[in-house]
Amino acid sequence: MTSAPRRAPLPAEGLHVATIAHEGQLWETYLELEDDPRQPLSFRGLIRFDLAGADGAGRSAKTTAIIIEESYEEAVDKARAMDQHQLAALLRSALPDEA
């Protein structure tokens, strides 16, 4: 069995995918890849949202791994193919409830 070569991992801060607006605030959206020792040749990605600007310092939210592809390029393409509405819905689901 021949293993497919893996590309260099994304930077620690992730790959910037988009900037979206949600409830009057701008959020930077990143793709982060995580390793899965059970599937070493898959590329599992999650989406991280960071509140933009000085006011948002340290405020972020993450999805679980929602992108699972066989190549780095496919994982990046899948993340970049998400539109503003999809990303906003993911952000809403990742933010803690305001109770």
C-alpha cells in the first residue's frame, strides 16, 4: 500500500477563508486542519471565527471537524466554497448561548 504524500500543514493560525458580518460585527474566518491518527491520510478541517478589531481580541468560536477530504487542496476548496450565509450559520451555531 502506497501512502499519498501529505503537504505541509497549514500555519498554526489557520488559513484565512473569508471575512463575514454577523450582528453588526466583522468576523475573520479560518480553516484549521487537525490530525486524526485513525485516518492519517485524510484532511480534517474545522472552521474558526475570530472577532475582528481591537474590541474582539481573544473572542473566537470554532466548529467541530466538518470538512473531511482526501487531499489538502480538496479541504481548502471545500472551505473556500462556503458562501457568506453558510459561514454565518456556522458562526451562530458555534457561538455560546447568550443567557
